[in-house]
Amino acid sequence: MTSPRPPRPRSASVGDARPTPTPDSTAPPGPTAPPGPPAPPDPIRHAERLDPAIFAFPVEKMRSGYYSDKYFVRARELLLAGGPGPSVTMQVFQKRDAVVAGTDEAIAILKLCLTEGYDFGDLEVRALRDGDRARPWETVMLITGPYAAFAHLETLYAGVLGRRTRIATNTRAVVEAAWPGPIMFFPARHDHWMVQTGDGWAAHVAGAIGVSTDAQASWWGSSGVGTVPHGLIAAYRGDTVAATKALAAQLSDDVQIISLVDFDNDSVHTSLAVARALGERLWGVRLDTSGTMVDRCMEGEMGDFDPRGVNPRLVYKVRDALDRAGFGHVRIVASGGFSAGKIRAFEEAGVPVDAYGVGSSLMRGSFDYTADIVLVEGEPVAKAGRWYRPNDRLELVT
């Protein structure tokens, strides 16, 4: 893992109250406040679409309708029984401000899984790209061609777009909240393993700097990043220092070592112990205190803040302890219950977190896609409440 910024300069700790100067209306104006941090770069929009082969689809099963809602399969059978059927335009959209992802995967479904006897040249497909922003109701994809060729695929491409757009949009929210701090994408354990590749791609497009599994990183040719896990510490009889030293000895020097420091619920003491043992080899410590726990260093200070989990005062205490002991190079990674709102609150308060690991909050919400036929043989035909919405931003897919 690499960091786009060095450890932050230490802000005044929580509780380090400073008197606020009284404005003097007779004093000359002071210097203009420096501008805030720049906005993060736009989501990644790759110039080339992903090769359909990368998705490793079970093509025959998808073509047969095995994964499709049965009514679409029956509709196709009826159309095929009566001849070629009509040429239609299918309009695909969703209803929220979103960062779009899944377009390459949806297009691959259309390229590889059409009804037997049809090929992609029988269709005209126009679409946004992964990484594009979409407004509510904005058309994300138009598919024009014989309906019998792709009627059975609606379940698949709508589901792919909804899933990947949800991950990309949620990840983008935490990227923007944390900027210029990096986000590590850590939700793999919260869902089925088969979704990892596409979810990792969506997170990458949105701006996450690292993912936790090799599968999540595979579509852009990278690999997973991570920290010393609790399980390894337990295997070393609960000795965080021993586990971290052993892992560091096994890995090459270019792998940045990040140690979890909440195993004993004493993050300050454990952070210092690991830093003393590893010195410059230690890249960072990860605070991951459970939201139902209060770290030992909070004892005697409770009363005017919520002491549970990873909270601002805990971060300040670890940062202060590391700095006083001469370990200013050691970064702090915060994880455990972080959402865009919680990250934004930490950043606005200047809490000295250098990176965030975010997991389950990235899986929440709904960015469901709808697909409607809006033209039949070029003439308007749509259910009530729907109509053809052309979009100049769509690109012709070849």
C-alpha cells in the first residue's frame, strides 16, 4: 500500500483548549486564509472498456436463461415462436445521483450471451462509461435491436449495473469525505466471495487506493493490501509485537507493515510497543476498537464525549504518544464502523487519521436500475410514466 500523503502535522489535541482571540475592528486586515485542500481527482474513466473475456461468464447458462427471471425467458420463447419479432429500443436508467459502474460488464453480457443465432452486430448499444456520474432518471444505456435477441438478459445487466453502481457511489462518498487521505476498501468479508472482482473494480473506479483481496484488484492488474489480522495475533498467543515482527520478517521490505493494535484494548500501549520493536519498518498502526468497547486509555476521561470504538480522542492519544516517543513516521489507519458521515466529521475536526479502512457501510443503499422498452420499430411505445430520453453523453459501443 502506498500513501498519497505523509503523516499529518499534529493538530491541537481534544481537550487542548486555546483561548479564542477577540477580533479587533481597528486592526488592519490579516492575510487571507489559505484555501482548503483540493478536491479529489474525478472518478477513474478508463479509455478502453474491459475485455469481455475478463468476466469469465458461464455463457451457456446465461444464454439459456438459467440466471434470468422466468418471465423474460418465456417472453423470448414466445417471440421466437412467432418469427424474428420487433426491433425495440430498451432504455436503462436509475433514480439517484450516482457514480456509474458495471457498464463494461453489462456490455459483455450483451456481446457474449445473446440468443443463439444473433450476434452483437445485430444490436446498436450506446452507454456511459464506468466512472461517469449520472443524474436521477438519466439514461445510462440504450439497446436497440431484435427484442428476441436480448429479452432474457435484462435481469443480468440491470443487476450488474445496480450492484456495481452502489459500490462505486458509496466508495466515492467516502473518498471525497476523506480526501486527501486514502481509503482502503475492506468489505470483502461482508458479502459472498463471488462478488469481489466486480466490487473491487467499482471501488477502484471510484478512487479507493487499495482493496483487500487479489480478486478485487484483478481487473486492473494489481493485488490486495492489508494489515496484521487479529487471527494472527491470537495465533501468537495474543502477542501483537511477536505477530507483527514475524510477518515483517517474512515479507519483502517493499511491503508496508500496518499492525492492528486493539487486541488487548490498549491501543496506546500496543502502538508504542510495536513501534519500538519495528522502528522504521513499521508503516502504520490500525485502530479498530469495537463500537461496544472503550479503550483502556479512556479511563478517567469519560463524561463529555462518546468513548466507544474509534473516536477522535483515542486517535489523538495514540498520535500524541507516538510523537512524544519519536515515532512521528508511524501513520494511523482508522477502521471499524466508518461511513462517509463519520469520516467527514473526523476530517472537519482535524483528527490526525492518515488513512481509513471502510467495510460494511459501502454495501448499503439501493441504486436499482430499470429497463423499459420506449421505442418499437422506431415509434414511441412505452408504459405510462416512461418515454424516450435520449442522452448525448452516451457513446456508441463497438
